[in-house]
Amino acid sequence: MHEQSLFASVPVHQHHELLQQLAGLTAMQPRHCLERRLIFKAFRKPGLAGRTGASQDLQQGDLQRLNKMLNGNLYYTQVIGSVSEQDFGSTAQIDQDTQMAGTDNAERDGSPSSSYDYERQSWRLEFRDIPEAGTRSAVTSRFMSSAALPRGDVVQAMNAWGYNFVTEYVVEGDMFVHNGIAIFLHRVLHYPDGGDSNLPRQQLPALKDMTLLEKSGSYVLQAFIIVQDGSNQETMKTASQHLFGLREQLKPAVLLEQADRLSLDTRAK
Amino acid sequence: MPITGVYFIPSNPNSSTALSTVTERLRAAFPDEDIAPIGRWALEQKLLRDTLGLLPASSTNKKPPNPRYMQFLSLSHYPTHGFIYTSEPADKPPAPNQTPTGPVNGIAPDHSPAPPMVMTTIPPASYGTLFQHFTYACQPFWSHRFTLAVPNGVVYDVGDFRVRLGDVRQTVPTARVRGTLVEIEWRGPSVVEAIPVAREDGSFGSVAGAGGIDLEADSGIDISAADIEESDIDAEYTATASLIREFWARLGMEGREAILIPGVGSEVKERLRRWKKAGSRTDIGRDDAEGEPDPWSGADVARQFMEVLRFNR
Amino acid sequence: MSNLNQDQIKVLEQSRQRLVQLTHSLASLIGSLNQGDPLPPWTSLQSQASIISNNLTSVSEQLSDNRDLLSTLVAYPGPDYPGRTQAPTLEQLLRTKLDPRVEDWVSRGRKVGTDAEPQPATSTAGIAADDGTRALSESELAELWAWAPLEANQEARRRNWGGNYTLEEREMGIENVVTGLRRKLEDEEEGESEEEEGEGDGEEMDVVGVRRRPGGAGLEFDIAPHQKHPVQPFVPLDLILRHMTTGRMP
């Protein structure tokens, strides 16, 4: 899969107006989103180099192929989980025995209780390659994949697969869809207690205690199309033309541009 | 999640497999049973190895680290999810919360030298995507070694057992026959089957009144959460394993066995833990007991299959 | 007739370079006026204007410094001049009189120049002059400068600032107002009057702020519809994207 995108920085004073403009343009109400984003980084084992020797059962060609693989790129990747506003501000895990004792008809039909259950959190692995270099079209185009993961703790599996947890943050924003283009107006929130935890947190603080990464409160506007078959030049071209069309429509309000390629560099060095 | 055992009978590339022999022995050993196919089944496994471990050891005589594996398995009898089974990293960072999928297990006390494996189940749509991800973005770690398949296995019911038979073919990198798989599943009464599966929201749909449960007809056991301890589960697994071994012995075949391997039963214990935790919620209605399928079902048999199919070359 | 020496050629070359600079800066101003949509911000226009002004000054200095040389130079085509293909340029170069359009510019410039010279204070001070185009005298200018700020301030105090239209314009009907803008200005005054809000509400609209709604559900925006103090982001987009990709703090 390929993702083609355009980006813009939106100052906070323009946010409200832009939301309304986007709602008008797309003829839909914004879908509010909150996401936990966990950043993982592939770790390279130390002492890789210099492991060459007489091949026992390996053909010379295999050896070369393996060496090439060993020197291949490793990447940052994200594990993203949707959360809701009710998930925030949960106090320490409420003991179900005490909470549920007695009659609690309000809870019986599966309505979400106020406490956030990390063990029930759903996740998906989102991978983005570094944007392609030297493309003629002025959109950010990158290879991507997205896969659902099991609920609950993902760290053990991610560790086994070769990834270490780096940090996490929350993205809040609003999503629109227009002409097959997803339009995501969002910004990054940080946890109030900093990001030095080496594991994803099991509880979420109150939403109002979250701090802004960008202190002025500005937003990032990302307009993107996901192309199933990135090798199909025709669909890729159509997708970027759709994006250009949107850029023209939004020009009076905001200027959508290709992102700086290195700012989206997912390669782990 | 039924208790199972898996046997693998390797064969030489040029000779025929043991499949017909096993079928014959089955008929001979259980003359009173009607040994007729009741269905088909299929399996696919993709095996990846740590790229570094594939290089020949250097001349510096350094002890090569344990090989690490990542195995992707899909089973037609658990169509709602695929399985990924991965060796834990040797130099893994401290992971204090190792509860849900951890290999901590009292069933199988044997400690194999290989690093413990981490079981993950994933939706079918993620199966191919994740495999592609690892072969694209993790080349320095993971190298796809081969793909094995049981394209058209046969299912028999033999008394309280269900037997799945099939020939294992390697499809990647070169096509060849690897041997025959036999899965033996205990379908008699079982405490393990009696533990309800948590629903989407973490509640337990099949809990009936007053902490008791009314099981589906064939399990025939009426228990409550308070009655079962983890040791009961261990005992159940051990007892059932001996039944399965007995069944296998009647066939008189030589094969690689995987029954009480590390990790087997851990999902069942986790289920019990959750059930006990939610145990005092007794007033759950029964009308919508059909929740989403348990994402961990089949993890035991998947472990067993991957244990016997973890070939080095 | 003598050939030019090195110094004289250098003077010509310098003049050419200064003229090229001037043409470039003029072209860039024209370009940004023609193509910029919306118009470039006034800061950019002002800086372009001051560049042009600097260029003009240096051209002017160059021309007057070398007046003696330049006024005695005569241009003629050399034998190797490509007369066939470059005839129009040749004609321009060989003109002894100015182009008629240029003639007009020059005469207008001269007139402005002479008019600006201080006039003898013959006529009595007064803004009303015979033809209405007479420039003000020094004392009149000083008087105007002393009067204008106070008057402007008083005028300003009479008005309720903060809207897009003046009271007069609104009475006239805002659809008749020529704003020169493409986007449509909203007349938010109407909405306010329905809510019967006080006159002073305009100031509070200026407050820029985002706060959590009580209860933590979403955000409230206290932002004037037409910002007077826009807050630009401190962290550039690429650093935000990098943080989102790798977790590296900007």
C-alpha cells in the first residue's frame, strides 16, 4: 500500500474557522478522534559486523544475500490505539469486586465503565517507509502497511519481533473524508508526567492535564489517500491529482504542501 | 479450547509419506469405530529465522547464540485468527508485566535450551500484512526460510477423540514433501472447556445465575469460578495428555511429539484469572452469550504444530 | 573621436549593472502585485519599495557623478554589429531624442521636482489655493502635522472598532461596499445585536485562548472571528512531523 499526502501547519486561531470550512467543503460533520500512539524502534544487535567465515552449507550467493539483508534498513514503527474521552482521567484501576458489588444495572448492557482497561485496548501496527525521493509529483508518497494486533499488552510481542518501546503520545483531532481523501486536522498531546516511562502506561491521566507539544496549540493538517497498489502508476497519478484538486480548493484558507522528506524519515540509525 | 497433542512423522523427500500407514493403523486399532472422513482441514506455516543466526559462525570460535524463530501459522479449524510464535529476544529489556502471554507455566517443567516463545494471535487480515512487514522492514532480523502447508488434510472422529491427518508439503523455497502431521484432540468432558470466554467488554457472557455455569451439552460439567484453581488446570492437561499418548501408542508409529510444551495452557489460565476477577458479577443476562470468538482459541494446538514444524533447514 | 579608455568603460558597465538591478526590483514588485493572490503583505511591499528606492538613488548618483562623460558619449554601430537581426535595439540605441512615453515621464518628473521647491511665501497661508493643486508651504505642512494626529484620534474615538464595516457603510447597505477583497466579509455585528450584547463585547472577542471544557470533553475556543493578534506556531511543521515519527523532541 502507498500513502500519498499533503501537509499544512494551521495556527490555533485558524483552527475553528478551518473546521467549519472543512465541514462545509466535505458536507460532513467532523469525526473527533483520540489516539494513543506508541513509538517503537527496531533494535540492531551489537556486534554484527565481521561475521564471515567459510560457508558450511551456504552457497556463496546465499551468503551475499544474507549480508545484504543484515545491512538493510531498520525502522521506527508505530502502534496506534483508538481511545475515547471517557478513557482519560481514570483513577487507579478500580477493583471490580468492590465496584461491581450489588446491583449495577447501569453497567450490565456493556456500557463502558469509566475505568480504562489497558488489557482490552485494541491496537494496530502502522508502518511508514521514508517518503520516496525524487518523485516528480509534488506530494509526499510513501510505502505503508497497517495491521491489527491483539488487544492488551503489545510490548512483549513487539520485543520478540525486534522492536523496543521508545515513547508514546496522544493525537487528538478531527477527521473528514472528501472525494476519497482523508483529511485529518490534528495535534500532539503529551502526558503531563513526561515521557521517561519505558513502557506504555496502563492508565490515562485526565484529558485536561495533557500538555501540548506545540505550545501555541497549532494543528497539523494532513490530507491523504491510501492507494492499495502502489505499483499502478495510473492510480497513483489519479490519487495525487485528487490531492492537488483539494489543495486548490483549500488554497484561500490554507496551503497544503509536500512535507520535508527527512522529517518523515522512519529509518532507525 | 480443547486439549490436543500433535505428532509429526518425517519422511524422506523421495519416499512416500506415512499417511496411508497411519490411516490403516487407525482402522486396525479401533475396529469398532467407523473411521470415515468427516471433513477437511488445512494448515499453513511460514517460518522466519534470525538473519544473523543463518551466517556461518566466525572463526573466532565465539559460541553462536541460540537460533531465534518467528513462525506464522494459520489453521482452517481456527479461521478467525492467525498465530505468530516468536522467540523472545536474548537481550530483552526488562518486562515486568509478563502476565498474559508469558511462558510461565506449571504444566511443562522441562526447560528447553531454546529461548521461550511468545504467542500472539492476529486477525486474518493482519496475517499477510505482518508477514510482509517483517520481510520488508526487518531484514536484518528476520529471514524467510520456508513455507509449509497441509493443503488437504482429513478429519476423523474416533470415539472421544478427533483426529486430523495430513501430509506436509514445503512450497517455498522448493517444493518437496516433509512428512505427515497427526493432531489428536480430546473431545470428552473437560474442566478446561468449562471456563467461559470473556466478552468484548471483559464481561462473561455465559455466566448463569449465582456464580454457576451451565455448559454446552457435551462438556457435562457444572462448575463455578471458585471451584477451579490453576493447579486443577495443570492436572487436567496432564491427565488428558496421558489419554492422548495412550491413543497414539495404539497406532504404534514413531513420531515427534508435542503435547505439554512450554506455554501450553497459559491462555486457559489467563481466562480463569479473568473469570475469577469478574466472579462476583453474577447478574449477567444470558441472551447475548454469543460474543466475539475467543481470540486466543487454538493457541495450544498452534504451539504444538509450530513446535514440530520448527525445522532448521 | 577617440576610443573609450578602461575607466570609461567601467563607468558604462557600472551604470548598466545599476540599471539592471533597478529593472529587476521593479519587475519583482510588478510580478508580486500581479500574481500574488491575496496581495503580498504590506511588510513585503514596503521592503520591495525601499529596495527600489535604494536602486533609484544609486542609479541617480551614478548618472550625476559621471554626467560629464555620459553626456558626451555618442553611440554608433560597429562593423560587427548584427544590424539585420538586432535592428530594433540598434534603433533604440541610435535615438537622439527620448521615446515619447519617456518624454512624458521626464516632464512629469521635472514638474514635480520644481513644484516641490519651497515657494516664496507670497500668497497668504491657506489651504484653499487658486487651483487646488498648489503644494503646501513649510509652515502649512507643519500645521497640518500638528493638527492631524489629534483630529484622527478624536475621529477614532467616535467609532466602535472591531467590525468589518463602518456604521455609514452599514447604513448604506453593506452589499454596496467595494472592499476590493475576493473573500466575503461577514458582518458579525448583526448576530451580536440579536443576542443583545453590550457594545464592549468587541474587545473580549480578541482574546486568544483554548481551554478544556469543564469535564474534559473537548476544547473551547475563545477566538475572535477575525483575529487581531494571530499566534503563529512556535514549532515548525517538519519538527512536529519528526517528533510524531520518531519521538524525538523538537
